[in-house]
Amino acid sequence: MKKNGRDIKPIVWTGSTVELIDQTKLPNSLETVTLTDSNQVISAIKNLKVRGAPAIGIAGACAVALAAQKIQKETVKNQPIDNNSHSLTKLEIFRQKLTSISNQIRQSRPTAINLDWAVTRMMFIMHQSDSINTTVLKLNDEASQIIKEDITANLSLSHHGSALIEKNSAVLTHCNAGALATAGHGTALGIIKSAWASGKNISVFITETRPVLQGARLTSWELSQTDIPYTLIVDSAAASLMYSGEISCVVVGADRITANGDIANKIGTYGLAIAARANNIPFYVAAPLSTIDLSINSGDKIPIEHRPAAEVTSLLGYSSALTGLTVQNMAFDITPNHLVSAVITELGIIRQPYNLNLEAMVNS
Ligand code: MRU
């Protein structure tokens, strides 16, 4: 019997370690890495061992908890912690150090707001706690809580979103917004799995997602754990398949949704949205509320991560372009809200006008 996506546990927080499925090794081998230090987690986020907006938020929360444990140990060993800081209490010094490491964690990837959201949530707990020991314990619990809430949110948004997927439809998805990109089940791919589980006889088109191939490597691997039929296409085939009527709708995830409903997501998403609109195909965006950033009113203010040229100039370890040429490797793009048919969250489905409806849902 095939497994369902809920069996995939990309991040396990044990209270003293973070166990990650190393996503750079998929689909060829399923390997986990055990991280015990916040710097290791920062590297794992930067190197895409863990990736996907909710997943990097969760990894970031675990990194804050690990950093707190380390600073706590140093506090016991070294009396005082910092010779220049006699006027500060141990708790204040602990908080200063943890805030500084948390800022490094926060900055490890800039586009997905979930990372900033999760670290801010951990910092809030730190400021609420009145001793170092209590802070460490509460941060451990908070990391577990964030994981639990993410799975619950994904199941809920997948339930809402599956209502939008018609029977016998062919759904196109981009990048990987599945269990691997979250604590479990997934967002866009979660909707596809839930629609399938509800008895809708659907099929999936997966875009390769150049240059890092999250679609070819990760989404296809996740769907291979299910009975859902899927077909891999090169990114540039999507518009043509929409024109020929082979695609019923597009469902993607998001890295950040601004107050007006603009969407940051994997590079290529904007092109898919334009092609979907040109062919009268619904274009849906699935994300938990933790991806909504009401502090920014439009997508042009979202920082877009630029990644190393080598991701574009080599394929599977082989050089695929001249060495030394100029490369622009934007990892994300912005899809303007007018191309988005609906945003699907754990609280339900939001449509235009997004500038009113997103805020109302976040504050409900
Ligand atoms: O660079 P990545 O792989 O982290 O990019 C991931 C995406 O763009 C996903 O679509 C997005 O984070 C949503 S994941 C639920």
C-alpha cells in the first residue's frame, strides 16, 4: 500500500536536536541530518537542506531553542559571562546574546516571511520569561507548538482548498509546496493530496522548477509516495499545455503575501499566473496565515533572494554554461494580486478585494 503525505516528517524537533530530511539528497537517497547547534541550522537553511517557507520558519524556531540551550550552558560555566558586562544581570546578558543569534537566524534567507515570523514568536517568549531556565524550557515547547500548529493549518487549508479542485481535473503545481516544505502534509500539494483523498480523480502536472529542480526532485518524490498520477514537464511547457486545454487549474504555495494580496513565490510563478489568466484557468495560492505579511502593502517591497550563479551554470554537477558569464539567479518572483483567483488559508478561502479581506481574516 502506498503511503500518504502525512508519513513524511521533514523536521523532527527532539528538544535537544533538529532532525532534517536532507532535501539536497532527494530523490536519489533519503537521508536525515541531526543538527545540535544553531549555526548548523543556519547553514542547512542557506544550503537548502531544509527549504520551503513554513519549513525554514520551523527550522529557525528550533535554531533559536538550540542557541538558548548553548548560551544557558555557557552561563553556568563562565562566571560572569562577559567581563565587560558587570552591570547587566545574567538574564539580560542571556537575552542580548540570544537576540543577536536570532537576528542571524532571521537573516539566513530573506524572502519567506515565515522565518522572521517564527523567530519573532520565539523572541516574544524570551521576553515573557523571567529566568534563563524558564526561557530555555518555554522555547523548547514553543518550537514543538509551531510544528503542531503548522500541521494543523496545512490539513485545514487543504480541506478548504480541495473544494476548489474539480473532479477529474489536471492540476499544475510549481516548485515544492508539499510536506517537505512544511512540518507535514503541505500547502499547495496538501490540497492536491486532500482532493485525491476525498475521491476526486485528479492528476498533477509538476514543473521541473529550474534551477534547483524542487518540482522534479521533491514534488515528484512526494507524489511517488501516493497513488496520485503525475507528469513532469519542463518549466517552459506550462503555457503551451494551458493553451491546449490540458490543465484545469494552477495551485502554488507562497513565501510571502503582502497586505494587497501580491505573492512572492518560486521564480516562474508570475509567468504561470500570466499564462493561466491568458487561458482562463484559475490560479490559486495556498499558504498558512504565518505567510501573510500585513506590514508590507505591496510585493515590490519584498526582498528577493539572489542565489549563487553556480545553481544556473551547472546541471547535476556538470557545467552547463560558459564559466565566468554573468548570471542573475533570482530565487523568487512577485505575482501581482490581480492574477490570483483565490488565496487559501487554514481559516478559509479569500478572494478580491485582498487589501480588505486578508486583513479581516488575519484579525478574525
Ligand atoms: O527556494 P525554496 O525551495 O525554499 O522555495 C520554496 C517555494 O517557493 C515554495 O513554493 C514556498 O516556500 C511555499 S512552500 C509551502
